[in-house]
Amino acid sequence: MVSHKKMHERNVLITGAAHGIGLQLALGFARSGARVMMTDINESEVLQRASELELEGFQVTGVRCDVTKESEVKFAVAQAKVEYGGVDVLINNAGIQHVDLIEDFPVEKFEEMIRIMLTGPFMLSKLVIPLMKQQQYGRIINIASINGLIGFAGKAAYNSAKHGLIGLTKVAALEGADDGITANAICPGYVDTAMVRGQFEDLARTRNTTADKVLEEVIFPLVPQKRLIDTEEIVQTALYLCSESAAGITGQSIVIDGGYTVR
Ligand code: NDP
């Protein structure tokens, strides 16, 4: 039997929710009526964003959680249990970027990135899956990337972490299949966020040009739709994965990239 929960009955925990895609996901789920626990390494920002949303009338709480620290991950899940009674939807979103050739990539940076984008999602899944099994319902959404599907020079850690995250998604899907739990990855291409704009600016500096020129001359030729992805496209996909009609979608990687990986 496939169980279902209505959106207003859902408790959602999102990592890296102070900025960018995570913040938009928090807003999207809050607007749909869910109770949202926004977590982030940046405590002051996440508390600020959460209190702004609360003032707008949404059911939102902010909690500090550095996903590399097991004690903070445990604390965030414990808080979700105390305040909301559990976690129905886990969105592993926190991520960082660092670009270097393998030969120049600092080992510490590589390990930090794997810990943020792979070990963190593993620790959170490990804690929430038993809660989801108890209630015979759960949705795990891992924000991966097209970097989890194809190789990009200079992105040894990011690419390895995102490939691993897609593997973790498949295992969670198999292990949760008998208990009403689905796990899926969303794989965006270039999304219009501060993180990506920053990358274009870095590239522009090395080429002595502007970020807009980088977009037009370097990025758009790679993207058949010649545009950046809007965060709302990620939000609507995540909401769909939590809808009753998506109950049979599990272990999948949903690519939103304007056609980047098609050819
Ligand atoms: P942002 O940098 O805007 O947001 C990432 C958030 O994660 C920030 O609030 C950041 O906090 C937080 N964070 C960083 N380290 C940790 C940590 N150790 N524990 C908890 N939170 C942490 O990035 P985006 O919104 O662009 O990216 C969100 C996700 O989407 C990432 O996983 C990224 O890989 C993925 N993605 C993004 C794409 C894009 O084009 N933007 C494309 C494909 C995938 P702070 O900034 O305060 O350090």
C-alpha cells in the first residue's frame, strides 16, 4: 500500500536553507502549507530568514546545522522531533564549490566538500529513515547536479560528491521501498544563484572580461535553451516529488538543465 500525507501535515527539514536554492525551497514548501525547519551553517542568517518567513505567517523554524558535524545533524533532527513530531521530507541541499585541477586540489578541501555534499546527506538519511519507517511515509530529495552525471574538469570534489550522492539516493530508494519512502535526486544545470554568478565573475576576472560576456560566450553555447535555470523550476520539481502522483518515482535523477547533458 502506498501511503500519502497532505502538504499541511508535512514536516520538512532543509539543509543549506539560508541562501539560494535552499531558501527558495523553504519558501515554496512553507507556501504550500508545510511546516519547515530551515537549517544552515550560517546561524544568524538562517534564524533571520526563518523569522522573516514566520512574520509572514508561515510555519517555519530556523536551526543552526553544519552538516559536516554529526552532533549538529543529530541536534537538528532532534529539534524537528520535538517541535514538529518528526521529519516527513528531508531535502539535502547544502553545498559549496571549489575549482582546481586534481594535481593542485588541496586534500583538506576535497575531504571537506565530500563531507558537506555526501557524508552530511548520509548522516541525515541515517537519522530520518528510521522515523520515516515508523510512520510508513517519507520523501528524501537530494539536490545533486549535472556534475553527478557527467565529468567537469576542475571539479574533482564537487563531481565526486554529486556522483556519490546519486548513488546514495539509489540505495535509500531501495532500502525505503517497503516502507512508503521515496528518494530522488534533482540534478540542475546552471541555476541563477549567487553561487553560480560568483563562478562567472571568477571566470570573467581570469579572462579580463565581464560575467555577462562569460555567460553569453562560454556558458550559453553549452546550453541548448541558452538560459539559466530559475530556482522556481527546482522548487516545483521538489513539490511534485512530494505529491501523491509521484509516489512511484524513486531512485531517479531528475535533470533540469536546459538540455546541457542531452548531447
Ligand atoms: P548557495 O551557496 O547559494 O547556498 C548553499 C547554502 O549551503 C548556503 O547557505 C551555505 O551557507 C550552506 N552551507 C555551506 N556549507 C554548509 C555546511 N557545512 N552545512 C550546512 N550548510 C552549509 O548555493 P546554491 O543555492 O546555488 O546551491 C544549493 C545546492 O544546489 C548545492 O548543493 C549545489 O551543489 C546545488 N546545485 C546548484 C547549482 C547552481 O547552479 N546554483 C547547480 C546544480 C546544483 P553559507 O553560504 O553561509 O556558507
